[in-house]
Amino acid sequence: MSVAGPVTGWASEALEGIAADGLTRHLEPLESAQGPTVDIAGRRYVNFSSNDYLGLAADLDVVAGARTTAMRHGFGSGASRLIVGDSLVHQALEAALAKHFNAASALLFNSGYQANVGVLSTLAGEGDVVFSDALNHASIVDGCRLSRARVVIYPHCDVAALERLLGSTPARRKLIISDAVFSMDGDRAPLLELERLARAHGAGLVVDEAHAVGVLGPTGGGLCEELGVAPDVRVGTLGKALGGFGAFVLASKPVRGWLINQARSLIFSTSLPASTCGAALAALQRMATLPSLRERLWRNIHQFSDGLRQLGYPAHRDSAIFSVIVGRPERALQLSQQLREQGILAKPIRPPTVPAGTSRLRFALSAAHTTDQVRRALSSLSPGRGEGWGEGKISAP
Ligand SMILES: *Cc1c(COP(=O)(O)O)cnc(C)c1O
């Protein structure tokens, strides 16, 4: 039993402050599987808030990969990877990932969050400097903090500013880290330039491909594959386009060994269930053998991007993520609610996920969306369709 002691008082106080800022968050359970439509509280919505870019989260081959592995290996992994939580399935998945992504080695982590925290706190330490894009994901921010290195935040995608900072900051070692595709705006990092700067300054380069894996590159290998960039470390997640759970780090064998020996988020956490790895093997197979999934995703991206432009929003064609920035958090909530009344789910994104003043509706497209579903999302954004869309500034990425 828990008590309503002082902590409950602290909680009430904190929640009041959050509510006063219009930033209260709630959990909302799905009554259906993850997919292009989802059921919430008895109502069906077209879902534009999932990162299930290839529609693999409920793919029957992926589910079967989990089930057959669980029947053979049981469910729980019982211990951390280094104790007795490793298995042939974990090893097979790492070999398959290294092969698909053309890397010397792959190492699994329990999530992208844990991968970034583990990588940064291993690769950087006291006396080092990490150069981190201003819009990098929160897991990178937290990894930087844990590393005890000095963190220099450079303006978003500003190569010239980064070049100056690299030149003027003395350090034992320098590490550059960037998202490949930025999770809230959907734009791409200038990876060719980051690679050039890293080489010129003897810095290491880490690229987080969370929203690029499965979406970009001829085989879904991400933005690095698309541009032919070879950073020291790539981080990818199994939870987005690969429709499952967990993450992986692609690097040279010595870097893999360093992480195994030093990454605390790997060492001190129970390993992924083998069935999760079985699901990921099946998802990787689907991604590798079905380029049609990526083609369908890109057809939807183009349809949505063209439609946004016709509505007068400037829209990119960089990735599957589109944000309609509306400013105040209350406004994002209100507009999201209006879309819901039309059967469209685009969850509001508010600080601290995005900078203050840039609350937004974020749309993520999937290969599983139909042309008609994409059309419905666009029509819900038409000026005049929802109460008040005409008011205020609506700018897209
Ligand atoms: C989602 C995300 C992560 C975290 O990955 P999980 O596997 O969901 O923990 C890391 N980096 C970026 C850029 C992300 O968008």
C-alpha cells in the first residue's frame, strides 16, 4: 500500500503548475491494434500519430516471429545480456542488422532512449566536448548530461556555426551528434557537411537514424545510406519503422566491445525478450524483401506534401513527419480536438517535447494509410473546415 504522504502534496503542487501552463498530459488506451486506424473510447480514428511507418506493428509475419520464438525460448530473458540474458536469437538479430545496414557490427539496446544514453556516456567523458544540434531528441540530451562531458549546443542544422564552435572549443576529444531526421519537424540533418567537419576536426560522429531507418535509403538503411555517409556510430530503433521494440547501435567491433564493457544502460538492465528479437528478424525480412512498402509510404508522403502546399502550407518532402505549428499549447489541444471530431487522430505536441511557442499538430504517414485516408487528413486541415483554422498563424515545417 502507498500513503498520501508529503510526496502526494508535492505531486499536487507540480500538477497544478503544469495545468496552469496548459501542458497536462493524459494516457489514452487503444482498444485496437496499432495501425492506420485505431479505436479509442468506442470511436475509430484514422491514426496519424504513430511512428509505424511501414505498417509492420501488427503485421502477421512479425507477430508470428514473436510467437514462434516465445514458444521455443519462453518469454522473459531472465537477466541482463552480460549475465544470462543473451541468446542465439539476439546474436542472429545482430548479425542480420549488421548485414542489412552494411556495418562491421551491431549491438542491441532495450530502446533508442537507452542506446543514446549508453552510447554518449561511454564515448564521451570529463574533458571531452559533445557538439549537439539544438533540436536533437531528448534521449540525446539526457545522454549528454550523463556523460559529464561539456555540451556545446549548436543552432539547428547550422553548419557554419558548428564549424566555428569546433574551431574555437579546446577539448581532449570532440564528438558531434545529430538526429538524421528530426523527430518533431521531419527535416533532415546536413550529414555530408557534418561528416566533412568531423573529419576536418578529428571529431567523432554519431547519427541517430530513429526516423530514417525504413524510410530513407535504397534499402531502408536510413539517411546515411541515402547520402553515402559513414559515421563512427549509427543508432537505430526497432520501435518505429520496424514495428517492434528495442534498438541497435551500428559501429566497428572495438566500439561494440567498448559499449559492452562500459554502457551502463546495457549492463544494468534485463535484456530484450528473445521473442522481441524474433519479431525484429521478421520485420527486417519484410523491410528487405518488400520495397513496395517504402514505395507506398513515399506515395503517401508526396500526396500529403502536395496537398499541404495546395492548402498554402509550406511543406517539405524530406521524411514521413509533417508538423503544422500553431503556437500556444491550448490552441494545439483545441485543433487536435477539432480534427478528432472529424475522425482524424493527430495528437498535439507541446513543450517540453518542442520549444515554447511552437506547439503543433504532428502528422506521421505510414505505408498502411490509404489514398483516401490521406485525403481525409488534408481535408480536415482545409481553411474554413474546422472552427478557427483561419485565425492565427499556421505554418508548416
Ligand atoms: C524515438 C526516438 C528515440 C528513442 O527510441 P525508442 O526506441 O522509442 O526509445 C531516440 N532518438 C530519436 C531521434 C527518436 O525519435
